[in-house]
Amino acid sequence: AAYAPVFLEEMQKRGKRTVSEMNRRLYKHIVPALGDLSLRKIKRADIHRMHGSIKAPVEANRVVGLTSALFLWAERMGYVPENHPNPAKGVEKYPEKSRTRFLTDEELRRLTDSMKEEPRHIQALIWLYLLTGARKGELLGLRWEDVHLDSDEPSFYLGNTKSGRDMHVQLSEPAVRLFNQIERHAHS
């Protein structure tokens, strides 16, 4: 398991935002399951066995993904020979369903209460996240020329989304009011 701290240190240097999750998964699942083996001796069957031992399907899938990333890094660093088979490749992952979740009335009330101290433009941005389904980075990177408030069907255009698609988002009346509020704030 000597590779784990070196791998984590390298991920930290690269500015990976999920290093704490990587650390947790490494020491909770990967090191206990594979730590006694050298990287060169780990086989797909070992990864498959580890994957099957983790009860939460999404967590099991993420552990396999992290193991794959670990082996890509190990090859780049020379810890395993070039073209060494990545034992995580080909391990069948559990099917995952994306979730749609709605705020409960209580959660909505708590959110509204907690935002009262925030500046109006920050409140407007948070409501836009909720009303449009856009990601934070998409909204913060939005250009005013891509926002069309005065058309018959108010919308905004997102190019190069995380999913790799161009997307037009139609705006509800409350979202149009929020955009107008943000625009007024930007020009004041």
C-alpha cells in the first residue's frame, strides 16, 4: 500500500478537488482489499472481487473508477511497465440511475430563510440554479449576449456544457424577473 500516499500527494498537487473522497475510498476499500499485493500482481479478478464486496452500488463503481485512475497514474510514473494491463478495465459496473430530487416544503423554507442575509444578486443566482437546472459553472460563465429576455420565448444559450452538448434553456416568468434583477445589479 506504499503507492496510496504517493498517489494522493500527486492528485493534491494537480489540484484535484476530490482528494478527500479519493483518500477515503483508497483507505476504506482499495488498500484493505489490495494492499498486500504489489501493483504488478493485481489482477482483474481482484478488482472484481473488491467491487462485489462493496454493498453500495454507486460507491462500488466509484472505487473501480479510482482504481483505474490509480493504474493509469502508476503506468505514467513507471510503477508498472508501459502497456501494463489496467486490471480495473473491463470490470462490469452496476447500472446507475440519475436521480431527480425536489426540495421538500421544509427544505425550501429553510433555504429561503438562510438566504435572507445574502446580497440580492447572490439570492437571484441561487434561485436561478433551482429554476433552470443549470450548473453553477454554467450560470457563472453565462454571457449576457447569450441571454434572450425580450423574445417571445425568453431563454439562454449554453455552449460546451459538461455533457458536451449545446443547450437552450427556456425561462419561466420568475427566472426572467431574476435575470432582470441581476442585470440591474450589474449595471448599478
